[in-house]
Amino acid sequence: MISRRALISRAALLAAGGAGLWLVRDRLPWPPPRLAFANGRDTPWQRLPDRAGLIEIPVTVNGAAVRAVVDSGAQFTAIDAGLATRLPLPRIVAAPMLAYGVSGRPSLTHTVRLDLGVPGLAIPGLRAAALDLAAIAEASGRDFQVLIGRDVLSHVVVEADFPLGRARFLASGAYRPPRDAIAVPLRITGGGPMIPVQVEAAPAVDVLLDTGATGLLALSNAAARQAGLLAPGRQVSEGHSVSLGGLSPERLAVAQVVRIGGLALHDVGVQVYAPAANAPAPSGLLGTGLLRQFRMALDLAGQRLYLVPAPLLVVGLRPEPRP
């Protein structure tokens, strides 16, 4: 799956990556990646695009220079199917798999093997799903050919300094949060990092932390109704997002307050989506619309998201008062 929220704009309604959730039909177990840091600890900082919003970095696939999006919403790493054919990448003999976005039709795909390189980090023999990422990248106005999913991210710490426009990877256990970091606990469910979010006065709902989403918060129809966002008299606008399978109709509502990990956010645009039929979709997605206001670190193995405040807090975002 992919993208956006918080600001009501075209970018806020477009997906960025491609896979949110996957339902795998495969006879072979997905092997763990082999990671080799050049210095044994971390990679150099990589510059994020000026219009970032996502953790989009340069990588190599079998020596070819491409761009990748770090996507904690994707269960597995994926590569554009056209690029996989052009390189060409060896296809793994295994049963086909179905890839589901949060909304939209499922895609039947296969897996390939590749050598993924990030400056300062080598991941040889990585297994990846081949998907039509080119169409998603074009529709979202971005240029990426690879999604780095949780098969890799569960073995590293991702640090993204959005205020300074840079990102890097660290070996598990190498990250040391600064004293002013806000530590948000994660609950790993089905391999996905979940965070409780409270919308207005409704009970908290667990949502998937999705760094492939450029908005702040998205909720399923059911979760949005439970939060009262679709109640009679509430203003709701129409929009679309890009997901696996093409454009999907969505609605946008505004929540007066959203509480996440001890923070209170006010007047938040919340995307409301209809989950794809038969897809194991989450009740919601939390994207980089929140994260890019911080220097953040995602430690899936340690089940923590660290948020380091910028020197000046963004208007509309403030810590909850302590009791």
C-alpha cells in the first residue's frame, strides 16, 4: 500500500509505494537477509529528495543505480517487474504469490533474487517480489523502482532526519536515542508495527506504522465510523489514492484531535479507505505526515519508534500535558 494524510492536497491523497500488506501464497519460506555493513555499524547519511515526505534513497540492484523507498507497510521487499526483466534477475521457482494493497485489486506476482546495495551496506541474494511499481511511481509523481520492506527493516534501525533531509541505516543495537527522544512502543502483529491511536473521544485503535505513506493518518471505513468521523453533519470530501491495482476512491474527514504516543495533533485530515475484498487490511495507517516533523528512528527488532523533536515544534502539534 502507500501514502499520505494530514494536509489536504493532491500529494496527501496519492500513494507512494506499493504494498501495505501482502497475502503470500508460496511453498518456500522467505529466507532472512544477509546484511554486511562496511564499517560493521552504520551507513553514511544519504540525502533525501527536496520534496521528500518519504524515506527515498539511492541504491543499486545488481550494480544498476536505482531509487528505493523504505516502506515499513510492505511485508516484503519488492522491485519493479519491468526492471527485474531488463536486468535480468533470476526468477525463483516457487508458487505464485498474491500481493494486496490496503485498497484495490490484488496482484498475482512471482519472486526474484537480487543483490541490493546501499552506500555502506550490502545485502546479497535478497529475495524480492516483482510488481508493477512503475505505474505507482508515475501516478504518485515519484521516481522509485524498489520498496525496502520489513524483511530487511526488521534487521536494521532506520534513522531519518527529516528536518535536515537525510537518512541512514544502523545495525540492530547500534542506535542510541538522544535524551530528548520520545519513545513510542510498537506492537508487532503479523510482522507489522502497530501503534495505538485515539481519534477524538473514540477508543484507541491499533494502526500500522507505514513509512510508505506520505500522509498522517488513514482509517478504514469501519474505524472512521467508530471514531464518529462519518457521522451525519461531519464534513467529508472525496479523493483518490494510489495503491496496488490502481487508483482507489477514498474520502477525507477532519479530526479535531488525534492522540499518538503522548502527542496531541489538532485539525488532522484523516483519509478514509475501503479495504480490498479478502485483504488482511489493518484498521488504519500512520504515515510520514507525522514522522517528517521529527528526526525519527524505527527499530522494529526493539519494538520502538523514536521521535526527536525539531528545535521548533510545528504549529498544531504539541505534547500532551502530564497528569
